[in-house]
Amino acid sequence: MSDTREPDFVPAYLRLPPGALADRAERARRHLTDCDLCARYCRVDRTRGITGAVCRTGVRAVVSSLGPHMGEESCLTGWRGSGTVFFSWCNLRCVFCQNWPISWRGEGSAMEATELAAAMLRLQTMGCHNINLVSPSHVVAQVLDALVIAAGDGLRLPLVYNTGGYDSPEALDLLDGVVDIYMPDLKYGSSTLARRYSKVRDYAEVNRAAVCRMHAQVGDLVTGDDGIARRGLLVRHLVLPGGISGTPEVLKFLASEISTATFINLMDQYRPCYRADEYPELTRRLTAAEYRDALDTARDLGLTRLDPKADRSVLFAFRDG
């Protein structure tokens, strides 16, 4: 397939001064010796063959799969797909994770920077609209190393940082001016909920600080005339049954401290997975009424930039009861 990238678009990492991207990659590698590249701050020396305390990743990123993805938000998927790179392992431990073989067990193959760069370029050649880095918080250094190579060899696609939202300010500073589109989860309205269901102590505080930092870097989501995202913040929030995710608190934070123009995907697709059966409150799916309440709350707060799939899901995907 011929190269279909848009000639008039210049991604953030190509607008950096000469040598700046390579400098970021070098600085990120130094962080691996006393790792603070996610908010776990495990301080492990990952360059000595020791893996991160939770992410179980050393100096090489582990990749589960990659390819054009047609199931992302419409502004990312377009008509040619989002070029997803699914990284194995995760810095969270969500008990209901739908991708637990990847995030909990690390199924995948370790890649050198040259291999990851080649994969990015293949996704561009396949016509993907962007490079979508899924669960990248623990592989920021590895991504930057690969990006230096890929950009030098002709990568011209916007970079999407698709994260669970437990990101350190040290990592986000390295990504400033590199990432075009931040797509964090806001999983919970309180850290108490996060500790119970994702095994992390201070998620809400870290997550909100990270989202503020992301928005300061890229602003509200901007799309082209074709509806494809070019730059900005896109937030995901999975609505859990029984109000477990603290949806009103999450939406109030976005409206009051980020922007009422925030593009939000209020996700309705929760289903009990992995260890959810150990938690009685997680053993059922969402009801239509619960999801309508989430949509109504968002709109009441002035948050109207909702992913178009939201209203369709209410009409077609739910059964009350």
C-alpha cells in the first residue's frame, strides 16, 4: 500500500529543535537506573537485568500485538484504523482487567528499539492515522529510543499516549513536545476505590495531577476537517456498576479543573473478567439506567464533547434489569 500520511501535518516530535528528541531519549535511559518513569517509583535499576517491581519490564519493551485497530474512538480510528502497539505488562493491577493475559501475565515478545521503530513505520505504510501506544507508562524510555530511529527514517504520524493514567511527572516532562494526543483513563473518583480494585494507593491524586499536566501540554482535542484527531487531550472513563468508579467525582474534576471542552469517552462496556468474581459488586454488567445517569451528569456539568458511540450504546447495547 502506498504511503497515505498527510503531507501538511507535522507531529510534535518533528517540531523539536535538532537533537532534542535524542536528548530526551538519553535522559529517559538514565531514569531507568533508578526508575521513576511511572508513579510507582519503585527505584529499581532496570539496566542491570532487574525488572520493575510491578511492571516486570527491564530494558526492552514487551509487545503483545500491533496493527491497525478499528475499535478505538472514531476520531482515532477514522477509515484506515489507529496504529496500535499493545505493550505487555502494566503498572496497575485492575482485578477486572479484560486484557489480563497481557497486563498481568505479560504475554508478548521483547523488542529492541530498532524493531519497535520498524513496527511504527510499518503501521504508517499500512495507512494508519496515528501511532497509538497502549499501556506505555512503564516503557517511556523504550518508546523514545524507538521514536528517534523511526522519526529519522520518515515517521510522520501523530503519537497517541494511551495510558491507564498512573503517570509520573518525570515521565510526562520527558514527553512534553513529543506526544500529540494524550488519552488517559480516569478510572476512579477516589483513591480508596483504586486501592481496592487496581491495587494502587494514591491513584486519584496522581491521576488528576497527570491529567492536568497533559492538558497543559496539548490543550483540548483538535481534529482536522476529516474528523481525525491531530492534537490534544482525550479522556476515557469506564463506568462501573453500582457507582464503583465514582463517575460524578471524575466528571466534576474534568469540568472544573480541566475544561468543559474536554473530549470524553464514557465507556459502557464493562463486563466481569479475570478476578471480578472475587468482588460481589463487580459480578454484574452496567444497566442502561446507570449509563444514562453518567451521560446526564456529564451534560449537566457542561461536558458535551462525548464520543459519538455513547448515545448509540444507550439505544442498542443495553437491557435493563
